[in-house]
Amino acid sequence: MPATTQKKCPICGKPAVEEFKPFCSKRCADVDLNRWLTGNYVIPARDDEPLPDIDDEN
């Protein structure tokens, strides 16, 4: 499989491979997945938005 020269693997910096895009290999894709599953990556929450009021109108 040809490697793309435009994008680099976010894990190791090698050229990305179409089959595993944006990664270069299954190993790097698995490293990324493990980082998400173990909490190394997080999506920041915004606390400045008010929560909707929950009224029990039944």
C-alpha cells in the first residue's frame, strides 16, 4: 500500500497509509485507541452553558 506524503501519523510522524489513515499502521491506530480508552485524551467540557431545567410535568 502506498504511503501518502501529505499527512503524517499523529503517533509516530511516519507518512500515513491509506488503509489506516490518519495513522501509518494498525499499531499506531491501536496506540491511539488505547489512549482514548484509558483517559489520556479528553474532550474539554464547557461549564458556561446552563443545564436545561427538568420539570416533572406528568
